[in-house]
Amino acid sequence: MATRERSKSISRSSMSDDTLAQGGRSHPSFEGHMTGDRDTRGTMTGDTNFSTSEHEGEEYDLSPDLAERLVKRTEMRVAQVVSSSVYVQSNCGLYELPRFEREDLNFGNMIAFGGFSNVYELESFNVETELMNEEAKKDERRYVIKHLNPKLASSPKKLVVGAKDLVMEAHFLSALTHENIIGLRAWSSPGISGFATAGRADGFFLILDRLEFTLAKQISFWREEAKQQKGLLKGRSDKQKSFATRLKVALQVANAVDYLHDRRILFRDLKPANIGFDKHEVLKIFDFGLAVEIPDHPDPDTTFKLAGNTGTSRYMAVEVIRKEPYNLKADVFSYSILLWEILALSKPYEGLMGQQVKESVSVYGERPSVPRSWPQSVRKLLRSGWGESILARPTMKEVCKTLEKA
């Protein structure tokens, strides 16, 4: 590692959970709001025909002892993370948001489920709330409910990890306000203690803005559109327009990540499955379960000892794969792979599985092939962004400036 990339150690108990090193999150292929579970912890799937009753039952109840331990463990872990942060601690607006009992909500169909979280449509409220005021009705705002998968009751270790991640996601989202980051609108009245009072893993929940489809779905649409344009007389002009449109989408993602980096927040799981669009087709980054705030430091190139092998293999920075110290530039690496996918309309390292991708990237230095037809500024940006040297990578602010001129 370069001499300027000085390594700072951060306690695992305060900045990250060592279980996060188990790996990335799976790629859902369905439309709608995602649960964002990790590859090594069960794949995600989705179906809009499930009702809440199909996933509820006494077999998912937590024992009083387990529920009490879960509450205490989660409170302790969250307090450690929040106390070591600067931005999140001083800007957390969680306790200013509306809070609801489960009985105040009418659950609709299940939109997504996975090894860690379930997401449901929020059909309506049983109480009056500002979330459904005249402005909200005019805007046709729609919401979803996200909570832990009740089946985690049978896996205490996963339950503890999932609870901490979901509660921390609430803290992060309540401190962030950006057009391209999903909005947290409300949460459960009992807070963390809801795990004990409800006696279930779904005793703590978040109410979020609803997303209609993911970037993964949009890329599939663009891919099919590109196939149809082949052979058409106006195909070239259509391709140029489509490329420009995709660059604009990529810039929106970059702006959101730059906003996070200005606040020293490292997202750690940039990928199409964690980016969606609302009903107005406004792009939103979501699923902050792996996000972490790193300490401010006079030298922006200082690296920190964070959990390695964290995120999703296909987009993971080389230093994260190697479990070396890293910093905000790990997101720049991931973003560069994502940018290539948006422009190429192809999955990075197609045909390779997680471990094969990691070996190809970290051992053999493999990276996606960049077409010569792309703007030179974009080609240069990609090669520096996913380069081995952390120092040589641009900042997200520099990425934004390059894309604005491309």
C-alpha cells in the first residue's frame, strides 16, 4: 500500500460487525422494493401474491429470553456505532419521525422477501397521519413496510446481525436528505423493544417510500431496447440518445454517493439491485444495511481497518476482497463497475460465480473490457476508478464533474 494511505484501526464492535465479512448480497430479478440480503445468507426472491398471513405463525415467535437478549444486544451494538459517528449522531432525526403500532397499518401484498428482510405494500393507515395529508394524496405517495423475516427466529446469530443492520439503516436514513436516496417516513412505536413486546423478529419495522422497479430491471429493458434497434435506419441516433440517457442515470447515482462521501459515509454495496426508481421515475439508492461512517481525517487518503469481503462480489473493491484497510475510494471502485454495466448493458464478469470473480479481480487483475467507441473521458474514468491503486482513483466529486462534461 502506498505510503500516503496510512492505516487507521477502527474497533469492529463500534464501526462494523465482523459477521459482515461473510460476503455480499444477492441479485433479485423481480420488480419492486428490495430486501437486500447477502449472497452467503440466503437468496432473495419476490412475489406480489403473498399475504402477511402466509408468513406468520407461532413457529416464528421468539422465546422471552431470546427476545430480551436480542433487544439488549441490538441496543448495545447500535449505541456503539452511533456514539463513534459524527454526522449520523448529530443529524439523526429518527425520533422526530411519526411512529406507528402494527395495528395502525393495513399490510398489503408482499413485494419482496429474503433471508433477512421482508417488504410489504402499505395499503392504508387506520389512524390519521400527515403521511396521507392533501399534499401526499396529490402526489399519490405510496409506502412500503420493511421488517426482519420472522423465520430468523430459528437462527439467533442471523437474527442479531439483521436486527442491528435494520436499526442502523433507520439511523442513517433519518440523517440523510437527498433526491436520489430513499426516504424513511416513519417507524414502529416500540422501537427496538418491539422485538420483545411483539415477541417476534418483525416487531421492529420501517415505513419507506415505495419504489416501482430497480436499476437491474431498467438495464434489462435497455438491453432489449438495444436489440430491437439493431438493423434500423435510425438505430445509430437512437443508440446515441440511449447512451446519453444512461449517462444521466449514472450521474444521479454518482451525485447520491458524493453526497454520502461528503458526510464520510461509505455505502459498501453499490449495485443495480440496490438502486430503484419511484413512480415518477426518480432514481433512489436504498438498502443502507452495510453503510458505515468513517472518521474524518486531515489526510483524505487515510485508510481504515474495516470488515473485509463486505458487499457483493461482482462489485467489490480489490482491497475489500483482500481484507486490506480501505476508505471511501472502495465505493469509487464499485461505482466504476456499476457505471460500466449501465453503459455496456452487460453483467460484469459474465459467467463467473462469486469466488471466481474475487480471484479474477484480486489475483489476476481482471476488469471489464472498455469499448473504444465510448467517450475518452469515460474510458479514462473507468480505468482509474477501478484501478488497483486507491490513491490513483478519483473522488466521487471528480467522477460527477467528468460525467457532467461527457
